[in-house]
Amino acid sequence: MEYVNIVGNDALIIVDVQNDFCPGGALAVPEGDKIVPVINKYIEKFVSKNAIVVATRDWHPKNHISFKEYGGLWPVHCVQNTWGAEFHPMLKLPKNVIVISKAFKPEIEAYSGFQGTELDKILRRNNVRRLFVAGLATDYCVKATVRDALKLGYEVYVLVDAVKGVNLKPKDSEEALNEMVNAGARLASFNQLV
């Protein structure tokens, strides 16, 4: 097993752990809330190493292109300033968390935390080279964020014990993980980080 030493210019990227993507929400990932305690352990670890913690969120206007009534795939979810768009109440984000809002323009779909945001600039300003990605959903926003990070030249670890997928088809998450690995990402879990 490969051990990974977390350092101050690493970043934990928590993707879209919002009420609407958890049980009881408009677009719930099955058992999406089960990863919250695991992510909290990662947050503690990264904070203890003075590393950066980023939380991305869908921050949709009411008329967003991803919604079915506007030609998209999904029911209305994560509308700005609603309960559904809030981070899961059990998620223990640190005071200095960097919140990245995405897909906030009606006409622009954005699965990736990098698309149309300042995330890359913020990471480069902090000399971040390695990203550790957790959150929802493996087969959509996690995958898109990881792929963009790799294209931008970051070293990327997907935290397999802290992601969950939608799995519209039963193997979607598994295939998404394979796709990320084939694109250059590595897989890791909590007991590998030191």
C-alpha cells in the first residue's frame, strides 16, 4: 500500500456535498450522506497539516439549463439560497474553507468545480500541486472536476471511501473511477494518508 504524506500546499476538494444530493433532497445520490463522517475525518487531517480545504457547490438560478423544464436532464436542485443548496448539516467545514460556487449562470452547465470559477487561480496562488477529491457524485461532478484538474496539470487522488455515485446504470461509478485512473488520477483511502 502506498502511503501519502499530506503537506501544507495540498488541497482537499469536497465536491457538492449539498442537501439536494443527499437522501431527502431533490436529486439524492443513494446513501450520499454516508460519506459525510468520512469526509469529516479527511477535513480534520488536512486542517491538522495546514492544508487547504475547498468545498464546491451547485449554485443554480431557478431557470438553470440543467433542469428538465429548460431542456436539461435533472429535476430542479440546488437553487441559490435554498435549503437544497446548503451544505449537508453534518459536514464540518473549517472556518477558513474556500467555497466555490459553480453553474450559477442560467445558460451554462458546469459539472466541474473548475468550469467558470476561480478555483484554478486560487489553487495556483497557494502553490497547490496535489488535489485530494471527495464528494458527490462519482459519476458526474467528481469525475468532471478530476478530469479538469488533470488537464490543468495537477496531481490528483480520488478518495474512494469518500465518494458516492448516482449510478443511473449500475456500473457508472466503477466506470467513472476507471476513467479517472486512465486519465492519470490515483485512488486512495483514509488509512493511506499520513
